[in-house]
Amino acid sequence: MSNRAKYDVLVIGAGPAGCSAAASAASKGVKVALLEQEEAVALHVRTSGVTWKSDADALGIPKELYHPIHSFKFFSPNGYSEVDCSREAACVLDVRGLYRFLAERAADEGTEIFLNHRASKAIIDSQREKVSGLLASGRSGKTIELNSELIIDASGFHSFLQKEIGGVNAWTRFGVGAEYEAYIDNVDENSWMLMVGSNFSPAGYAWVFPLGRKRARIGVGIGRPNSEVNPADWLDELIAKRPGPLARLGRITPTEFHFGMVPNQGLRDTFVGKGYAMVGDSAGQVNPLVLEGIRFAIRYGRLCGESAAEQLAYGYNALLTKYEAVVKNEMKRRVDTALRVQSRWLNLDDEGWDKEIEMINQFSCEEFLTFIKADFSPAAIIKLSAKHPSLAARELFSLVRSSLGF
């Protein structure tokens, strides 16, 4: 290929946000290039792939790309709770399969995909004071120049543009996680397992997420800067010592290792600038309660790509007035509230976790899903507060109400 090319939109990162943005923009007739630094889409998995059944269906994720979950089991040092929805309420995604499905959709819409190309430097148009392209290095070390009207940064936690332009800061609060995809003799294939307290994580939680056919993802997440413990080491120790419910899992045979980081400090103040937009983890579009964001990456990736196409077609700043405005309206207040809840959780001792887990037993399926998805609204929280007057619930809901401003 030539050492130089011109596109309307450049998208960095072929994860769910990048593939969705590329497909959406290309479907509007925009000339799109999608850069992926690895040799294959989803070559390395960096997420546990948890999302919600209603979102999976609404986003058009094929049923063969997820394993449904009916119930949620929680364990603390001396406590246990279960929420049984008696229906498919959540799901664990085939992450590699989903990302490649989304990449194929982008390609089908006309996106040109560059594998094994790492964005190395932003090109700044000093006269227009905007980002106008980038340099990318390929497998052979050859550098190509890609010019564009707009760049969409979907490069994830480390964010290409964060390192290239001023005013976009690196994340200082984030989760770091390690997990094995494994064969597990006695895994409950219908239930999540989340484990909290000092036996399971120094600042976070451990999990077992089933995939079907006795396969599951078993892992641990640790919050930075609350703890500097290496989650991979902690995970190996958990599997060796088998505290609490892990003792009942029988043989655990790892088949693949995953490691990743996710931002945990809310939305960026702005994720749109002159010549660029950020989406997904790059923009902080994550639910802090369980650090899941694939549903946001796909939904807002599509919105970002659509807004980029409109901006190019009609000349108004659709990325700011449509994309960023919608995301902030839908997410900001809820994410900020969830961050306060999470801050409380990170400061709980084992006794505090026992009380918190006991409170979960009181929730119906719908109440639990409203809370854990951070779908906070004044009406929902008033209803929950009135129905669950226990001490732990009062403290928690009081925190949420104050954050929501009522």
C-alpha cells in the first residue's frame, strides 16, 4: 500500500466501541479506516465479558455469542445471598466471537481494516488547530501517514489521544483484573458468583462467570490506587487455597489467561475536541459498580460513528451536540452516583461486607438489576428506600439520594 492515504474518519482500536463506530459511520457513506494494533481482532481478551440480557437483545447480539445467567450468588467472609430471577437476566459474552462479529459488520459496511498497525503519532493541523490524522507503524516497521477529517479514539484504557494531545489526562483510579478461562468440574452454569472481603480481594472482588459446558471465567479485580497487589498473583493464590465457595468447585483447569485494566473515575469532562472524539473506555463509559462497559461501548460507538457522519455531511458539531450531549445526559449522574457507592464498598471491612451481602437477600430480581446496573433514578431509589428500611439499606440509599440531589 501507499505510504499515505486519506479517509473521512479514522477509528483507532477494533474493540466493541471502535468496530461499532466504524460500522455506523461507514453505513452513512463515509470513507472509514479502522486500525487494530494486534494481528487479529480480539487476539487477546482483556475483559470478562459480562453484560445484561436485555441489553444484549436490544443491541442485536446473536444468542450464540453469549451464555445466559438466571441467578446471582454473593459471598462475603461470613455471609451469602442469592438473587434468583427465574429467567435469563444477564449473560457472559463470547468476547472473541462478539468482537469479530462486530468487525465483520464494519467490513460489510465498507470499512477498511488495518491489522497489525499501531497508531504512533497524531498529526496536528496547526493552522486549523485540530487533529488531522495520524502516523501508524505496521508489522515491518514501515510508517504510513493517514489523514482524515475526524479521528475516533476507541483504543481503550491507555487511550492513544491521551498521550498525544494536551488536556486529556491519564486515568489515576482504575481497576486491574486477571482471570483464567478454565474447565471447572462443579461450576453452576446458571449463576454468577461474586466474592467480596479480605479473603477474596484486597480492594475489589473475585468472580466465577460460567460459559457453559463446564467452562467458566474465574478471576479477581483490584482497585488502584487502593491496593498495589498484583491480581495475577492473588488469583493463583485463590485457586491454590480455595477459600469459601471456591472449595466446592472441584478441578479447575485453566485454558487461557486474560489481563486487563478499566477506568474507574467516571466520564471524562469532555470526550470531543477539534477533529476527534473518544468512545468506550477511552472516554470512561463504564459502570463503576461491576466495571462493565461493553453495552456502552457498542451503543455509544454506534452513536459516535453516526454523529461523525452527520458532522461531515452537514457541517455542524454533531459529535458535541448529539453524541457527547446524549452520553452525558444518560450516564453522568448515574455514574457519579455509582462512584460514591463504590467508594463506600472499597472502604468496607469484612463485617461491613457481611451486612451488605445480607441486604441483597431482600432484593427482588428487578430491584437488584436496577441497582447493580446503576440505573439510578429518584423514583426507583425512593421506592427501594421505602421497601427496605434495614440499617445497611438506609445508609446505602441515603448515599445514593444525596448524590442524586434529593
